[in-house]
Amino acid sequence: MSQKRSRVTLRDVADKAFVSVTTASEALRGVERVDPETRRRVAIAARELGYRTDTRARTLRSGKTARLTATLFPVLPEGDADRLLKWFWIRAHYSITQRLAQHNIANVWLPTFEPGLLELPIDALLVIRPEDESRVAVPPGIPFGLPTILLGGVPADDDAFTVVLDSDLDEAVDVALTHLKEAGAQHIVFLCTPQPLSPNPLIAQQCAVWSDTYGVKVDWHETNVLPDELIERFLDDGADAFLLLVDDDMHEVAVVLEAVKRAGKRIPEDVMLLSFAEGQYEALLDPPVTALSFEGAARGGLVADMIAEGLDTAVFKPPQMPITLSVRASTMRGPFA
């Protein structure tokens, strides 16, 4: 009969790193007086041994009756630019804070990393980075074993974060294009306004690969304005569907809709419209426009539930994030008629 593997202790880590237990403890907690080389050696030893700190034991030792998390969430750009994605991130962050409170977990928000954060008795750190192309590192001095969650962005080190939650923009683009294809589209125009919070070059590349795979023409076009002449040019070129990822879906979707009507095209018989959205505005248009939403509020709640469960069990299970396609009159043809 095999023997049960004993739990790795701090003494094991200290012995492997050739330091005292006190030094190992201070190195893993990010105490500044430990020199960087020793801290690195201890962290490597802990990782190789599979050492994990127990957040529940730390809570009991500190005498805390409630738990505390911290969120690093940058201040988003001012102005109307990127309203759609800013609205998503704001709703997600608000929902995270509200749901954590329901779990009796307080959450402190900081726009940038501050050394004073290390003085707070936090139980987990959430890093929100809307810029999906950026490489994100765990802030310096964060204690080893402190649960760290990255939402959006790309980790600079694959092993740095406890959990990495992707924004799933590539999956959403695939869902939108596939819906239009199944509704009968043969020439899709993907209109996207320049957005600092989304990786447009990656989306353009994805559209090219998808087009080659499924044999449906996809024209990627990035523009600051949506004049009738632009829409008419695509229609003259045979476009029968428009996919919109725009700064302000409350205005620009209506602009495209009316431009298609003025060109004498019927919706959805001649031309279909689908928009990325974070709300219900598209349902109020005539005809109502099919919309795809990342469900910022719902995603925030799921992230908070994951954090709460992880702090209770020491196991952080990434949730299945929702992407909701609301099919409306603007794409109701073919199998969706």
C-alpha cells in the first residue's frame, strides 16, 4: 500500500534554499530586508517542492474575522472613445465588488500598484488589465502563495498568476461570424473603430484565418467615422452583412442601420446587421439589431464567486464565462427566420 505524501512545510523550503526558516518565511512574504537573490532562490525552492501557503491558517493567525481583497484596475481613458468596452469593464469591476461583499469579503481598489498595498492584510489580489495585448507581471514584493488573479491581459510569466481569465474576445468574434455565415452571409464587412482597449490587429488576423477556413469573404475595416459613402461602397462591392465593434453602439449602430436603408436595401433580406453590445440599446432600433454581449456584470459575479470559493478551499477554479448572442430581426433569415 502506497504511503500518503506528507505536506510540504516551510522547513522543507528553507532546507532546499539553504536558509533559515525565518528567512524563508520573510522571503515568501515579500519582506524588503531580504535581498532579491535570496528571495528568488526561496521562491524557486517553494515552486519546485509544490509549497502552498494556507490562507485560512493565515486568517486564523491574524485574528481577522473578515477577509480583504485588492483590485488593481487602471483609470480608463476619458471621453466617449471606447464607450462600449469601458462600460463592460466598469460593470464587471462593480459586480466583482458587490458580489465579494455578499461573501463578507471587502475589496479595495487601486488604479496603480502602490508599495503601501503590501502593508494591507489582503487575502487575494485581482489585477484587471483591459489592454489585451499587454504583458502583465505580478507586482513586485507580493508574498509568495498569495492568490493572484489576472482578468484581461497576457501574463508576462506563465506561472506568475494563480489564475488567468481571458477576455474571450476571439471566441466572441468567432460566434458572431459563424452566426452570420449560418444565416446565409457570403460577404461580411467588419467595421471597427480604433480602440485602445481591444487588440484590433489580432482581430483582423483572426478574421483573415476564419475567412480562409469557411470560404466566406470578410472585409476588415477600421475607421473613425461611418459616412453613407463608406457603407454604400461596401454595398456596391456585394456586402450582405455588417459586423460592428464600435466606440459608441448607442449611436454608430443606428448610423449604419439608416445608411443601409437609405441605400435602398432591406434588412435582413438584403443586408444583415450584428453588433457587439453591453446593454439593450440595439433592441430598441427599427428593426431590432442582433447583439453579442460579454455580460460584464455576470462575468464579474462569477469572478467574485471563484475568489470566495478559492479562499475557502485553497483551489481556484476558472469559471465558464458567458457570451450571449441575442438574435433579433436584423439577422433573422435562413434557419433563424
